[in-house]
Amino acid sequence: MLLKIADREIFTKLVGVFNAYNILCVFAVASILGLEVIEILKEISRLDSVEGRFQCQVSKNGITAIVDYAHTPDALENVLTTINELRHGNGNVITVVGCGGNRDISKRATMTKVASRLSKVVILTSDNPREENPKDIIDDMKKGVTASKQSSVFIVLDREHAIKKACNMAGSGDVVLIADKIGLEEEVLNIAVVGAGESGVGAAILAKKRGYNVFVSDGGNVAPKYIEKMELYQIDYESNRHDIKRIKNADIVVKSPGINRESDVMKQLLKSGSKIISEIEFAFQNTDAHVLAVTGTNGKTTTVSLVYDIMKRAGYNVGLAGNIGKSFAEQVALENKPYYVLEISSFQLDDIEKFRPRVAVLTNITPDHLECYQYTFENYIKSKFRITENQTEDDIFIYDADDINISNHMKRNDIKASKLPFATEIKLDLGICLQEEQMQVNFRDNRYSIDTTLYSLQGRHNVKNAMAATAVAEVMKIDKEIIRNSLQMFHGKEHRLEKVPKQGGVLFFNDSKATNINAVFYALESMSRPTVWIVGGIDKGNDYSVLFPLVWEKVKAIVCIGKDNKKIVDSFKKIVPNIVETQSMDEAVLISYGFSEYGDAVLLSPACASFDVFKNYEDRVIGTGGYASLLVAYMAAKRRIPVFIQEQNSYPGIANKILSKYARNVFVAYDDMDRFFPKHKIINVGNPIRQNLSFVQWNQTNAFSVFNVDPDKKVLLVLGGSLGAKLINEMVEICLEFFEHLNIHLIWQCGECYIEKYDGYNDLDFVEVYPFIKRMDMAYALADVIISRAGAGAISELCMVAKPLVLIPSPNVTEDHQYKNAKVLEDMQGAKVFKESDLEENLDDFKEEFQSLIESPTTQKLMSIALKEMARPDAARDIVNHIVRCLK
């Protein structure tokens, strides 16, 4: 900028009228202080831009980026006016702007008005929200968007993503203004997390990703997988103690749901006035996702699983979190999907502040966990209703209209959200109700019915779960046929009124997730035959009187197991003639079977916390599976010789599908195999692997004596099978120069059929070529990254080895099972998958992905953690133990 001051022209690096005023002010002050005019002007000409004030950078493709901490409407107008005066041609101005939290709210809408008036495109984002919910700040800023400017204003809550979006939108000649404190020292929050489990570590990862100082404290031992995650993200933690002073000094304490508010550490924090929130609250404050939340005493898991299934079938990019699946906070930190379905407990709701689900579901309320609520049912009810606390009339509250506890609370308290009821006992003009086994839906302009007798999940309680899930689907405007298909095909979660194979005409039911009275009520109500009831555990303030009519009608004997049997015995001794106390699950099942007669049922429904164990005691012998033994296994079954099969792949072949009809059990290595086999027959044990692979990490030192590897180089292990894989070998040959450029040592198993062709590459000092690697454990130990096929056996070994994977499935296998195996690992973030057809067309994508992987220790570590979680090192032992039990 050229200025004329005191009849002298000076050039300054600073630009804009506002800076001209600043310079004149500096000149005036310096003159009053008696400095020489020429010296003042010389110093002014040397001035650089202050950090964070109109800092300018021009890219190679002609995009100008300007960073200015314009945090008031006036400052923003000055900056944008200057930009518009200086820009030339048809270039556009793209502004990224946010407002800080816990500051002047009135300026937020004005900031947006200024930005949208002087910019072609405006991106609203988060800028140091402090203790405010970023979404609330954005809502305030949106009020400044006029109707004519709505199409040019975007919202990207994550600041980094917002800047990337602006840069991607810009072209040559455009100016990107980042009205932000980038490069400036920001106020950094101190976050303490109490509890180092799934939710606690997830919250810590999110806090770390947001740039906060994080400390995790756990009063007990911390599981190795969580230690590994914390060390990966360089999170400070302690175990087997609580540093109360350090926790108290935190700005925010994130409490894991498993930490009781009556514990010593929480009492001290509450007394000191520490700000305490839940992991759910913390994650919610750091995402702009559309949240659908389900709470209630019973039915939560089934309902959220149904909602998730329906939304996935409808094509939604949705996450499943809360009390189910991976931590909500960790998912927000690492992937941040646009929709989340959350299962929420009362403990998590106790520590919310601004948590506001757009759709809230309350399945039912019956007494549970009263020991945590001063044994007062009303306290527990209030805790459940906190799910509606921050909802507005724009949100939806879905609830069971049959539930008297819900109805009474709603009569006494105002619920601001729009209400959508469901019921099986009463007729509803608006909502979802039951009429002669038909679920009647009447919401908005939709009216239709679904036959509940066709549901995959049976029982009156599951009809209600289906109603709640359908209500959510209706709010999300999902087609009724998608809803119908899900309700008819969805398989419930394990241990919820799960049938187990008969023994001697006695039907066993595993309902071990029924840890409260209401859940047991539904289970007993579903029993249609004389029942021996296995009950007990750690009592939670249960009132058993509500069960008296059902127990009188259906229960012939009670078998107690657990610590608090006296209360159970005293409650039922006048109703049930046979009550026995046992010390183990084995003893309980055997005694229950002894009480049973042909046609009876044995029901494990504890009513207490927490027994999640049930064994099938049916005698059996061994059979085999697969094409080679199809006829043998079939004939064995016909001769009443019990058979079981093992399915190694994620997608079974025809033979095992046929044999599963006759097998007593099917050993599998992947989840969700009930798509192919009867659920009650499945035992997920994994695939057996070579035992020496358990020691791969320990053998790394010895491995250097087996392979001629430079310790300073990354090692790539390429496996194409014992005979070799043509395309993999060709790809490796083409990429040799690329691998050398990345400073990689290559251990290459090319296969017996190809060794003659590729043996000459052993002359290269960074390549070792083998027809077959005999000491695979040593090769695994050295490898930093492995390229492999995706056969079942290989997958099982590679999970155990837990080295980052690039999988190239063979296309020439039955049912394309290698690709399906590989996709399971990719979906769990344990591998990158390339089809042969993709590699034949273009290797550039492979090279880019591979280089990104080999140069990112963090990505490698995350893949390793994911693979370890899928590893099943004891598969062989588990199969043998099961067989031994069957032979007894």
C-alpha cells in the first residue's frame, strides 16, 4: 500500500483503509513522543502483518488465501471491504467464519449478514465454542442469513473440514478468507476423563482430536486394548488410582457411565463443584449429526438395533452407538457420520447438559437400578425423562402410551417435543397401535398395516419394540416396504429369549439379558408350557410381587443362582413348591433338567445382575463339512449320528448350507452368519491357526538371521499362495521401482509356478524372492505391511499377526468368498482391499493408497488394533473343548 504522510510517500506491506488509519495513528503518537519524521516513516515501511491479521498466501494455481482474526462485525466488514477493493477480474470471495462460545451472542447474526453481503460464498463453522454447544452457536449465526442468500451459505461444523471445503470450491483468481484464529494461541481446555473403558477412552480420543489437554483416570486395571489406544494417541492416563487434585483442576470432567455417582471420587468432584458431563453429552457437543436416541428399562437394544437395520436398508449413512457398539465419542472423532442411533441408559442421561436428540424414544419404565436412585422410583423416572429435557417443538418424542408410569409423568410435566405414541392395549387415532395382530400405522399422511405374526421376533414385548422402531422410521420418512422387510427379516440380539436345542423333549430358553423384573415378566408371559425358572444374581431392589400371578400359573420349579437367594426364596416359597439354591450355572442347568418332563421348558431369566451365560448340554459326536464330506455327513445324520460342520469363510458354499440343516452345530469365524445358518446352531470360535504364530512379535530378533533385511527399512511381505498368483506377481514386478523409492525391503513369495520367472530379482539388494516361505512366522514378525490373498485360513492368521493388510482377493473362487472375507476386514478398518479388475486397469490408486499407508504409523497402528480385536487365537482349543464336552 502506497501512502503519503507529511508530504513524503512511503510503501507498506499492510493493506486496507483500516490499516491506513492504524498507520496514521502510529505516526501521530510517535511524532508527539518527539521522534524524527524520517525515522518514523522508515520503521512504518518495515512493518510486517501482525500474526493472524490479513496474512496472505497465494497458491500455485492462483488462489489467494487470507487469514484474519476478524472476530467482530466491524472487523469482518473492514477485511472483506479491503479484499473486494484489491481483488481483480471475476474472482469470487469465499469466507469461512465462526463465532466463539460464551461470548456476545448478539453479534453472531450480524457477522453472518456482513459475510454474506460481501462474499460470494459463506461457510459457517465452529470457532472455539468453549462450553457452548457448537450447534447452538451456528443456529444463532444462521439467523443472519437472508432469503436471497440461503443458497450461498453452507454449514460445516468441523473447522478443518470447512477450510478444506472452501479451498476445494475455490478456483484461479478466487480469494478464500478464513476469519479465524489459525496460528494464534488459543484457549485450550483441560479435560479429565474418569473411567478408561469403551466410552471413557472414546471421549479421550475425541478430546485429543479437538486439541484439548486430556487426562484419563481409572481406579482399577485398564484393559490392554484401551491402553494401546491411549498410547497410540499419546493420551496421559493412570490406573488403579485417582489423582483427585489433577481431576479437580480440569475444566470439564467426562464421567463414564459405569462410574457410580456415589463413589468416593465422584462425591469429591461434586463437592468441589467440578463440571461433570457424560461421554454422550461430550460427543453430542462435538458433532452436527442428526441424533436419534432410545432409552427405557427394557427393549432398548432390540429397538435401536431394529432402527439401525431399517435405516441401513433405506440407504442412510448411520452409526450405532451408546450402550451398543463402539463409543459414540470415538465414532465422532474418527468418522462422524451424519446420523446416529443411540442406546442411552439412565446413568448416561444423569450427566447430560445440552444433549438434544431430534428423535427420542422411551420404550417403557419399570423399577430398575433403584439402588442408584436412593431406592426411589420417582427419581429413576425423572432420570429417564431427561431424554426430552432439551427437545423443542421441532423434535419428536416417541413413547409407549400403555405405560402408566410414562403417562402419569407426562400429565404432571410439560413435554415440548411433538408426541408420537404407540400402544398394544389402547386404540390410537394418531400413532401406532395393534388391532387383531395387525400393527396399524397412522402418522402424517401414511396409513397402513403390517401383520405382526410374520415378524422374525415374536412375543408381545417385541411387538412393542417393532412399533417404536417403526415410529422412528416414519419420522425419517422411510418407505413402508423397507420397514416391513426389516421387521420380517431382522434377527434379534443374542441372549434375549433365545431358543436353545431341545434335550430329551425339554426346550431351553436363554434370556440371560433379562436382568430386571419387567424383562422377566415378558419372558414368563411368553412361556406356553410348564416352566422351570433359573433366577438370581445380585439383587437391584427388585419387587417380585408383580410376577406372582405368572409364576403361579406357569412355573413348576425355581432354581436359584447367585448371591441374593434369600429374597427370592422368601418371595416365592408359598407359590412354588420346589425351590432349590445352587452354586454354579452347571449345577443349575442339571437340576433344572431334573425337574423337567417331556414338553416342559427351562427358562434362564435372572431378574438380577448379571449372568450372561448359557450352555447347551446336548450329547453329540463329530462330523465334517464341505464338498468332500457332503455325502458322508448326510448319511451320518440320516443314521442319527450327530454331525457338526465348520465354515471358515464369511460366505458359505452350497454344501455347508445343505449340511447345516442336519448338523447339530456350525462352527463359524465371522459375525452375522445367521444369514445363512440357523442361529441356534452357530458357535463363533474363529478358524484354527498355527500355534507358532502366537509368538511372532517375540521372534523379530531371530527373524533377521533368516532374512537379509536392512533394519532401517520398512518391510513389505507379499503372499500369493504356494503356487503363486499371476496378477499379484505382475503388479509387484511393475512396482519394484516404486517400492525402492519408498525405501522398502521386499520379501516376495511368488509361488512354485513363477519362481523361474522372477528368481533373477534376487540380485536386487532390496528384494528377496521365494517359491514358498517355510518360516512364515519369521516373515510375519519382520513385516510392516502385508499384501495377501483373502482365503479363510490366511485371514485368520493375518488377524492374529495384526500387521496392516492390503488384500487382493482371488476372483476365481466359489461364491466370491475371498472378496467377502476381505470386505469384513475392510469394514472393520483392518485392511485395504483391491479387486484384481481394478489393478488391471490402473495401478495409480493402489500406489497412492499404499504410500499413504506405509508413511502413516497412526494408520498402521489403528489397523493393527482392529485386527487384534478380530483375532481368535484360541479357536482350535475352543473347538476341541466343545467336542470333548459333546463326547462325555
